[in-house]
Amino acid sequence: MGDAIDIQAVRRDTPGCDERIHLNNAGASLMPRPVTDTVIAHLELESRIGGYEAAEAVADRVDAVYASAATLIGGAPDEIALFENATRAWHAVFYGLGLSEGDRLITGRAEYCSNYMAYLEMAERTGLEIVVIDDDEHGQIDVAQLEQRIDSRVKLISLSHVPTSGGLVNPAEAVGRVARAAGVPFLLDACQSVGQLPVDVKAIGCDFLSTTGRKFLRGPRGSGFLWVSESALDLLRPMAPEVGNADWTSLDGYTSKPGARRFETWEVSYALQLGLGRAIDYALDLGADAIWARVSALAGGLRERLGSVPGVTLTDLGETRCGIVTFAVDGVPADHVRRALAERAINVYVSTVEDTRLDMERRGLDEIVRSSVHYFNTEAELDALRAGVAAL
């Protein structure tokens, strides 16, 4: 396992590996040293020469972040907008489409709480109708039912590629084929997929993709990006024109910036943007296929280990399963599991029904333990997690 990646080298780049067993990569992964060095170096530059002057000095390097992000997902640099988080990136699309009364939005049962609350807000304010597609026999979005529910009122398909509370990988390419055939815009929330598995926007066929830096990309918190297909750019109206995304070109008019940068704002953290770019380059150097091969193998091994512990129930769904491994321990609250593992210097997380209510309520789940591997994890660390769970 992991022959394509020098595991010892990436662990040397990851100081946190010396202190803890980090299995909360779906929350926030451990940044490699080149990323933290990049962020700190720019903050130090700002402290020495001034913020505006530092931004001017690294302008070419910031521009390169757009190219790196585009390379990572198969887009073009002018289709990328950088954001302080994935939620802002996602909002730029959802609230920029001008959805209104009579329109329908289609989504799946594994939808993330923040996205679904935005649907509810829009439905209450405008009369938008929310259509939830059932799961198929694998527990992923039922593409056949999706195709049947498409009609002239459907104005958006919005889907979480990988839910926050499970190892499911929704069949995004199949959804994309339906969306393209029907001419319906497709927004993909890829927060939990970019960085752990190959993501190609052209192969998927989505029109918009949002993602974060802090999860499997191993970037800094407070970073993320949006991809907007050039062909779909004019479907969106920027929510808040300002000096960073538009020019005041006449007394009574303004002109939006070209490309996806029309959705950005002027005030940003260049340190975090540069850190995001370094994290993307780090992933590109390792290769998406090599990362996915190791992550999926580690996750499979972890499921086997946990499945062998009496009283443990695995709760992941999907025909394809990723690096997120969720489980419950009979008679033991999920947070007790988390705290007991933390005492052994093992990081996991707890997902509650509020995170993905449509899915978890239907399955009768109130809470589950979420562990999530990355390529720098080892077999010995998986053994340690199993031992910690078995000792409960």
C-alpha cells in the first residue's frame, strides 16, 4: 500500500504526526510544513513592508493559485474564484441564480445542513419548491428517479458529492449526464471530495463546483474556491458588486470583472490564498490517483478492523466509499467514544442528526463517530484506533 507516495517523506512534512493520530481529515486535515511556512512567510512579509506592498510583491504567485486550482479539477484559471470559505463560494452560485416562485430545486438525501437550510430560506422567501430524490439500493442518489423528476420547472440540481457524515461518494458523473441532457444547471458541493479523490469538472458535467481548503486538500482554514463553467457564467448575477469584483465605469453604472473573479471581494487574506495554492500544488505533486489509491485502501482496512470489533456497527453507504469511515458503538454515546480516543491522542469527530438530517433521520441515527483517513496515515494508526474502540 502507498508505493506511489513516499509515506515517510509526507509524514516528515507533517509535524502533527509526531504528536497525535489524526483521523479527522474530513474536519480539518493536518497542514504539511510547506503550507504553514508559506502562510507564515507572507504574514512576516506584510509585517515588514506593509500589506498593500506585500500583495503587490506576490501578485504573480497569487495569480498562480488560480492556475493550480484549475489544474486540480480540470478547469481554466479564469473559471476560478478564491474565497475565504466554501460556504461563501457556494452562496455565490445559489443566491446568484435568481431562483423564484414556481422554480424547482432538486437535491439528494445526503445533503449538508448548511445547504439545505439555504434551500429552506429560499423556499420561504420566494416560493421555491424543494424536490428530494430518494436513495437507490446502494444508499446513494437514485439517478433513474432523478431523471424522471426533471421537468421544465427544474432550475437547479444541487448535490453534495460526499456527505459530511459518511463514506458515500454520490455518482456525480451520472447526475451530470442527466443535467446536461436536460439543460439544467448543476451545482456540486465538493468540500469532502476534492483532495482525496480525482475530481474532473468536465467529466462530471457540472456547471459549478465549490470546495474548501481545510479538509482533504490540507490547506489553511479560511480558504476555498469556486469553479464556474465559462458557459454558465452569465446564469449568475453577483450578489454584491464592490471594488474587488467590479469597476465603477460611469456615474450610473458599473462593469463586472471578467470571468469568475466577479464573485470575489477586494479584502482577502493573501497569506491564506498562498497557503491554499501551496496545498494544491502539494496534492498535484503527489497525484490525485495515487492519493485516492492510498486513501481508499486505508479506509477499506479501517472498515475491516472496526467491523471485527463486537458491538461496532459501520454506518457508511454507497457503491463507492471514500476515506470517511463512520460507526456506532452499542451502548456508548458517540462523544464518549471521541473523548476516550482523544485520551489516547487519536482525533476523530462526531456527526449528529443535524448535520445531514434527511439521511440520518430516515436511518434512525442520532449520532455517529466519524473517522477519516488520509494518505499520511499508517496501518499502525488504524490498529491503534481499533484497539481504542475495542477497549471501550
